[in-house]
Amino acid sequence: MPKLFGTDGIRGIANELLTPELAFQVGRSAAHILSNGEKGKILVGKDTRKSGDMLEAALVAGITSMGLDVELVGIIPTPAVAYLTRKYGALAGVVISASHNPGEYNGIKFFDNRGLKLPDEVEEEIEELIVNKKELGPRPIGDKVGRVIVSDNGARDYKEYLKSTIDIDLTGIKVAMDCGHGALYKIGPEIIRELNGQVIVANDQPDGMNINMNCGSTNPDIIQKMVLDEKADIGISFDGDGDRIIAVDNKGNIINGDHILAICATYLKEKGKLANNTVVGTVMTNMGLDIYLQENDMEIVKTAVGDRYVLEEMLKSGYVLGGEQSGHIIFLDYNTTGDGLATGLHLLEVVKKSGKSLEELNRLMKDYPQVLVNAKVDNDKKYKYLEDKVIKDEIEKIEAFFHGEGRVVIRPSGTEPLVRVMIEGKDQELITKMAKELAQIIEERIG
């Protein structure tokens, strides 16, 4: 059996790799590990995929067969599950979602009782139980079997919490929103209206398979056109499970995660709320953000790619703002995971409080050109690129050429047989040529 847990839980084509049988075993094994022998409940939410019902039923059967109760909160974004797990006093939370992947995919990811993604070692414990088919002790019977509680309050409680984290009235603000036919298709527009804003909505009619289909945060051209056509003040585009955002300013320019960090870090610093005047990014964060922060008496700490690693650094060092270029932004004062809707609301708060347009705020930092090229490699060799002297020498040669005004980032894909080559520098044409040549060398050596 291939490794089950990737960089963000278990993910694959539903009913092919991610079968009901596997979901049942995951439910049993996770309940065994996460309960620590306690009685209690596990919270379960999902996105709009058709396969969500099938996997939910199997997962719930596994959990309840271990004597734990399950509280179902229905279609709800990932960050809502992280928050509600804490609010409802659950032993753990589970999200059935494949995030930005197409509709035929699905996934299972867990939060512990603090709303934190599980550490690698805990996922490995769960995986070992499944792979080795270990006995989990006697099955509970009679009144010791778990029950299922269906909750209607999750969406309401999450919205009320989000509203409590900001201090704005959106009267006079027009918001364009692409829900990606995903988990925020109802909650997203509702909260804007409840804050007295006007919202123009696209892709809010999920049919079980159209989630992320040529829409949402991976297709920003839709929200760019909406903003310009509707003369909106902001555009907000979500992925399937609502934990990331791509925003668009009032002139139709994309505001990616790096620019969001620049805008929000500046605002928080002015309010004296940016702990240690430091932001947490990743190795893929644009050098332009580094330079902007340094010029404005702020610092950046970088982690491996993945919001879980950003969060680990924030928790370890007491930082309150971090995120990824892809739009996973974490405001640790409010939640323990990326939250697309919360980030959109915080951007709106900065607009209202600063009196500036988003287009003005979006100009705070200047991007360095970046090029990303995928090298196709053998899956079992993708983590061994630095063991190859030819590849290693070429990387060192490129970095020496830049003299600190550019860089190379090599990152194996967590889910595909690819090594991602990112080169950043001042000359777009030159770095494109360099990235393609380096990717070709990697393919020739370990492809």
C-alpha cells in the first residue's frame, strides 16, 4: 500500500484510492489514537463533492464502532471545522475535502482538540495501524457504541465568530465573490450581506462534481472580470474547502498571499498588534516581500512549503501572522489554520480603516519575477535530487551568479512524480531560461 498521508491529509480519487473501506479503517484507527481512551465526540464536516456523503458514512461508521460519538456539521469550510472543534469541546475534527482538486477527488484531514493539524508522527501512528491491520482491542457493544448527532448550528456559529473578529460595517462596499461551487457557497455571500455589504456572486450552485471546475481561486481570471464588470471594491475567490483566497483589487489586479501579508502586516504593525514585528512565510515567498518588510522595520521568517509548517513556526515563536503565496493566510489570534473568508474580511477592514483603495494597498510591495517549471521524475527518486552531483553543482552555479539578487528553490511535489524548480531574479527572460534548463537536467538525471 502506498503512503496514505500526504502534505494535507489523505487525498485521492474517491472510490478508487480513497474507498469507503479505507475511510472506515481511517475512522477506527484515528478514533483509537486521538481519543486517548477518553469518551467524547469527533466533529465531521465536508465540502460539496458528491462522494462526500459516501465517505462520511464510512468514516462515521468507523468512529462510532470505536465507541465515540460523531457530530456532523454538514457542508462547511475547513477553518470552520478547526474553530468548531475547539468551541464544541470535541476530541478532534475531520474535514472530508480535496481542497482545490477536481470533483472526482476527495480527501480526509484531521484536527486535534486544539484545532491544529496533526503532527506527522501522529499521522504515521494512524497509518501504521491501517497498513499493518493491527488489532484495536475489543469492539464496544450495546450502549457503548457511539452515536451520531446532526448539528444545524455550525454555519451560524462560525459566521458569528468571524464577525466578532472584525470591526466593520460594509455599507457602501461592493464585493465580487467566486465561491468555486465549494464549501463557502452559502456562508460567504451571507456574511457580506449580514455586514451590510453588497455582494455579486458567481459559482454558488454546486452539483456535487463542479467544485473548482474552471472557477475558484485557481482560476482568477473569473474574479478579475467580475470586479471590472461590476466596478466592485474587492474581488474574493475561494478554493473548494475555503482555506485559501485569491483576492483582486478594485482595478482588477490579483492580490496573492504575499501581497496580503504585506497589507495586513503593515496594518497590524500600525496597531501594535504584529508580534515581534515579524511575519512567517515559506521558501516560495517572493523576495519582494522580504525587501518591503525590511524597509519598513519588519522581519520575515521562512519555513518549508505548507501551511502546517507556517503554523508550527508561529506557535513555536509566538508570531501572529503568516501564510503562503497561494493564499493560505493564518491570523493566529483568531484561528489555527488558513481561512479564506476571514482573510477577505480582514482585507476589507484595512480598506475601511485606512481610507485607501485596495489598488493603493496592493502597491505596497513590488514583486521580483518568479518562474516555476516542473521536472517529471521517478516518484521514488524525487527526494534524492541533491544526492546527484551534476544537479547540485548546477544549483550552486546559478545561485553564485545571482550574488544575493536571486535564488533557486527546488521542491519535490508531495502528491505527484514531480520536482518543482522555482527561480527568482530581476530578469524574467533569463530566469525562465535558467529554470527550463535546470528542470531538463533534473529530468535527465533522475527522470
